[in-house]
Amino acid sequence: MGQLYVRDLTAKEIVVDQATILKPTKASWTKVRFNTASAMQERECLFAKATTA
């Protein structure tokens, strides 16, 4: 499981700038659990980088 980052979701063609992998905190055949706080922190960090670039 991971996250995809794009510059513009409204563009006619969507280009993925970066893909990340979220490390599961628990996984089984029926479900995967990951740390949502860590995912949000990753989003905030990448968003901050994009706005300063």
C-alpha cells in the first residue's frame, strides 16, 4: 500500500510525480493496517516541499 503524488488532478493527463510505500503496522490475508498519522505526516512534508519549490 502506498500513496501517489501528482501536481494537478484536474489536468487532462495525470502525471505521477512520486510514489511512496507505507509500511504496514499489521497485515493478514484479509486486511492491512497502517499508521495513518505517519501517512498524514508524509503528505504534509511532500506538500510543503511542493509549495516551496
